[in-house]
Amino acid sequence: MNAAGRMRIGEVAEQIGLSLRTIRYYEEVGLVVPSARSEGGFRLYAAEDVDRLRMIMQMKPLGFSLEETRELLELLDTGPDADPVRLAAFREQAAERVATLRRQLRTAEEFAARLG
């Protein structure tokens, strides 16, 4: 971590468990932008950038598309002025997808138990 509290891409990748390639891809598609660049041109990420990457990671297993992810991030970027109806729709979608994953996990656990 540098003096300004920013991390290089490798440090971020190690800390949150994403590959460098994945972080770069998220940058290419506009989901995350490093807060700064070092004099040598290295990407530097602030805590807010790392939080944004974590949110993207959390949405992925729930099956949110890149466009849905972008939409939610843009919505959250508006802060307290975020559209409460759209936020509620995302909350509902997330809850439904979590419920689906729980059902799938129960089925998988039952199957594994049958195998003894």
C-alpha cells in the first residue's frame, strides 16, 4: 500500500481473491475505475474502489448480468438520491436468487448424503 492509502492492482487481487485479469476486465467494461495511477502508470485503488469490486463479486454468484451490475452500481453512486423503487427491485431480485441458491444447495447436500 502506498502512502496515500491506495493499493496496486496485485495487492487488491490478493486481498479480495480476484485475478488481475478479472479486475482489468471490470475496468475495461466500466464497472470500476482505479482512483489514481502511480508515476509509473500503475493502477492505484482506494478503499472505495475495493468495496466496489467486492460488491461486483457478491453479485456474480447471484447471476446478475454485467448490465444489471452496472445499473445497480450507477444507482448506488447517486447516494441518498437513489431511486428507492429501483433499489427495492434489486433487493427483491437478490433475495429471490439467494432463496434459489439455498434450494439448490439443499438438493446438492441431500444428493451428497445419499452417496454416503
